[in-house]
Amino acid sequence: MSDAKDAGLTIRNPIGHGAIRKIRFFGLRVDETGGDGVEIGTGADKGQTADIGLYDLSVVQAGKAALR
């Protein structure tokens, strides 16, 4: 397992005056991470994160959740 403790891919919005939206991923693959495979939004986000599409997501090995 990887020593990385962070997510393989993190999508967040720390800026409170806009939104991150309408993002599409096709054939996304996360091979190995010590944390979550894909993390969308966090409790510290100030702005909106919405309408994220994941098509054919593969998380081979994650230390925590595959998708959070």
C-alpha cells in the first residue's frame, strides 16, 4: 500500500463566492492511495460543490473509502 495519506483525487471549493459544478470524469482510475480514492467536498468547504459525474470509476486499492 502507498504511504500517501491523502485522497487520490480531491474535489473541493474553499472559495465562498462561487460554485464548482458540471464536472465529468470518464474512465477515471485510482490505482493506489493510503486515504480515500476520490473525495468530493469536505466539511471545510465554503462554496458549493455540485453536479459531479463519475462514469466508469475504478478504485483498485484505497486505504479508506473508495468514494467519499
